[in-house]
Amino acid sequence: MVALHTAIAIIVVVLLIIKAKIDPVIALVIGCLYLGLAAGVGFEGTVKAITGGFGGIMEKVGLLIGFGVLIGALLHTTGAFRKIVEGLLKVFGTKRIPYGLTVALATIFPSIYVDVQVVLAAPIARQSAKHMGKTGLALMAGALGCGIFCGYVFVVPGLSAISISGLLGIPLGTYLLYGIVIGPVTALVTTFLFSRMLKLGWWKSDKDEEQNEALNELESQEEPAQEESVPFVAADPHSAVAVAEPRTKSLPLSISLLPIIVPLLMIAFGAFMDLFNLSNEFIAFLGNANVALFVGLLGAYALSRISVGRDRAAEALSDGLHTTGEILLVTGIGGSLGDVIEATGLAKVLGGLFSADASAPIVLSILLAWFIAAVLHLSIGSVSVAAIAASGIIAPILTQINVSPIAIGLAIASGSMFALQVNSNFFWMFKALLGLTTQGTLKTMTTVTSIASLCSLPLVLVVALIS
């Protein structure tokens, strides 16, 4: 019954938002209340799970979202994102930008923390979409979503990839060898298939895109930065006329990108040092995602002041704070639904339903591992938690299965991506940062993670048969 009530709660949330046009915050709270009470969590337990889930998510991603959005707001004023898009257009051309972005996210910049990656990459996707016609935002959103999660589950140092490897005892080098092929191939194939769906009429801009005034205000600030050529003239100290600041100062793209690159390098450095047991308290501090993004924020603020002056930088910060509030609220309530589901004990129920058969054929074992991870993700709403839980269920009997551990691990990775939807706090972050409706987010994020999960499965089966 717990699984049934969970399914009902998710369906109710989707219908309330899409059909009844109820605000996502209200719909999510209704879903939380129904599930908690119907599944026997109790009145006090339900409220505790809702508030605890909100607080838990804010502890994990609250500052990341705030710092990330502010970095984006400040970099808009310097023209950094415009320059990135111009560079992408030159290298890939309009038609190939989505493929370049998705491969980069899955290989060069695999996500140690998906929350960091989406807040930094979303402005680039939105800016690129303006050059791509009516379905440009949909295609860029899909490329962004599948690139992030293909890197997250298949490519080291993605958190899910590291977790699966550790729990199943797979050498990281072995996991990376296979994952670095499966990850980007899956991302490319998924983006191509999704582009075909869009050409067949999958996307309706008027219903699937949201007019987000806060995001539009941020992006409207980005103007081509031009070096002020008028010589500065000192003001008469007794004059009532203020001397105007130089309007803009152009910055090289390599300098403009430092607030994005430096935090990623700090986080990656901390992760690798920890991976090889070389970390200490200071290194852990430097590698902490909150600290790294704050360093990025300081850099973005300094560059914005240099580029457009103190007043414009302050205005960008103010607009960024306005945008952050909306994203934080809906993300936190999304976390509440996840905690209510956890309070029902559904994960334990699902774990008890599965027992691996040592004599099962290779293909059946791979499908079973994929299915366990997929069901856990559908229920719990977290890719990393689903991957960890599935690995925990299978690890004790791994030596009894007639399949190589790497194939089982990749099957879990593949399944854990399946159908990211409304019980995930990432879903709501993605929606707000890309400027999509709930229906549009289901048509992009949920769709591409489902396609990626299914597309990667045949590749995993090949690995199982040859390894």
C-alpha cells in the first residue's frame, strides 16, 4: 500500500500543477500531507518530515543555489555568458551547440555536485537557446539535463559513480574506463533522439515555457561590454554635478570565466584528495562546495565592479537575491516530499522485494540490477540515493552472481537515472533556473533521463557479455 500511496501522491501533485494550475509549492505540500497521512506516518510525523525535509535540503543546497544564482547575475553584467555562447557558435555552429554542451558536461566537467553544475550551466543554456528557434530552450534544457546526469552516474568523479564503485568494490580506473565511453555516447544519442521528438511537435512553447520575470531581468542586464574611451576628467570639488563612472570595461573571456572555473577546480581538488586519502581539514575546507562557490561569488562581484561599476554590480546582486527566493522555496518543498516518502519506509519495502538469483542468466541479472535502481529512483526521487541503495542491496550477494561487478555497477548507474520527476528537489531547481513550466520540465528533464537510462542499458549489456 505504501508504494500505491506514493504513486497517487506523485500523480496528484502533477495533476494539480498541470491541470488545475495550482502553484507548485501548494501542490507539493498537499501531496506531502496526503502521503504522510495515508501511509500511516501520522500527523506529527508528517509535519516533522515536511519541515525536516525542507531544512535538510536547505542545509545541503541552500547556499549553493544562492551563491550560484548570484554568480550568474554578476557574470551577466560582464557579458561573460554572451561571450561563451558566441564561442560555442563559432566552434559548433547553431545546430551542434546542444551536442557540444552535453558532451562537455558528461566528460570535461562531470558533476561532482549536480546542484552546482545546473546553477552555473543554466544561464549558458538559456542564452544559447535564443539563437535556436522556437524549440531552442527545450533542446538546450534536454542537452543540459542528460549531460549532467550521464556524467554524474558514469564518469568519475561524479558522486554516484564514486559511490557505486566504492560499494561494489570496483576499481575507479576500471569504472572510468567503461564509463567515459558509455556516458558521453549515451548523452549524444539521447540529445539526438530528443531533438527528433521536438521536430515531431513534442514541445509547445506557450504551455511549456514560463515567463519568469526575475530571470528575464537578470538576462536583460547583459550588454556587450565596451571599453570606455572618453578620458576621465576630475570634478570640481565645489561642483554640484557628479562625475559619471565609466560605463563598461571589456574583460577577456578567460578572466570572465574564473568565477566558474575556480570553484569547480577547488571542488574537484578536494574530491580527488579525499579519494586518495590525502585530505586534511584545510583541504576539505577548500574543497567544500559552499566555500568554493563563495570564492566564485567574490570573484564575480570584483569582476562586475571592474566591468560595469559599483552601482550596476549592486543592482545585479539585488536582482539575483530576488530570483533566489523563488527557487529556494520550491526546491525546499520538493525536498519535503522526498523526506515524507522516506518516512513511509518505502525504501526498505522495496529492498525486501528483491532477491538476486545466483543462477540467473547474465542478461536477467543486468535487467534486475537496472530495475532495482530505477524503482528506487522513481520512489525516492534522488539519483545518488537510488544508486547507493541499489548497490547496498546487491553488494552482499555480488560474488554469487555470474556477472562482472563492473557490469552490475553500470546497470545500477543506468537504472538510477530513470525518470527524474516531481519528488526530486533537482527537478524544481531545473524548472526555475531554465524558466520552464512543470509540464515543460516533465517534457525535458523527465523525458531525457528516461531516454538516457534506456539508451545506456544496451551498452551495459554489451559490457556484461564481454567482461
